[in-house]
Amino acid sequence: KDVGIPPPGDLDPVLHAFREQAGRVCVGVRATIERAIQENVSLVLDGIHLLPDLLGLDPYRKDALFLWTNLFLTDTQAYADRFRTRGKTAAHRPRHRYVEHLDQILKLQDHILDVGEVHGVPAFENVDLDDTLQSLSLHIMDSLRTAAKKLRANPR
């Protein structure tokens, strides 16, 4: 979709539109984080628009722990199969709409992984649900252990 602002320089129009959209999403995400901090509740946010270079979470780091992960697929047939399954369970998300734009989806995935790599975000290939859940669980537990050690070493 045309966002009305031409991409700067040689930035790909698909990436430009995605980043423009992600920047708008970040406004609501920051408000959600602020409310969760005020109410002292845990929060899980999920979505491809959550880019570490756009969210600007530094003001919240003293009050919250942020755990980042990226999930990805390299097998384009696996993507198509998942879109087929999603199309059966979510009629408003027809498979053909996604399969027709699989090249752009893969371009966005590469961009998200590149940004994540620059910001130290671990990435897990989501081929097998059980393996992915195990990897994510280990990442969460390791991150919580590390954060607890830091808190014990430097209490407020």
C-alpha cells in the first residue's frame, strides 16, 4: 500500500511501507508498555512490526525486562502450507492473498532478521512446534536467570 511518502534514496518501497507502518504501531505499543508498568503486570507482545530500532524502549528499561525473539522459516513451501491452514481457520485471511505476495513476505522476514541481528535478537527457525517452544522456553529462563543475577548484584 502506498503510504504517501516516497522512500528515501534506494530503500525498497516494500521495506519503506513496512517501516512506516511499524513506526505507527510503535506508538500504541509504547502506550501499552507504559500502562503495564503502571499496573505492574506482565505483558507479552507479538507481531512483526515490533522492531527494536523503532520501539525506543530505553526509557522503560529500569522498570521492565524486555525479551526479544524472532521466529522465521526458510522453506517457502512450509510458508505456503501454513497460509493454507490459516486460510481454513481464519476465513478473513485467505491463503492466496499471502501466497501471491510471498516474495515480499520473505523480503520483510529478511529485514526483520537483519535488524534483529544488529540488536542481538535471537532467531529461531520455527519448523517444529515442540522444538521451537523448547528453544523459546530456554531463552526465557536464561534471560530471567541473568536478569535476577543482575538485580541481586545491583539492588535498587
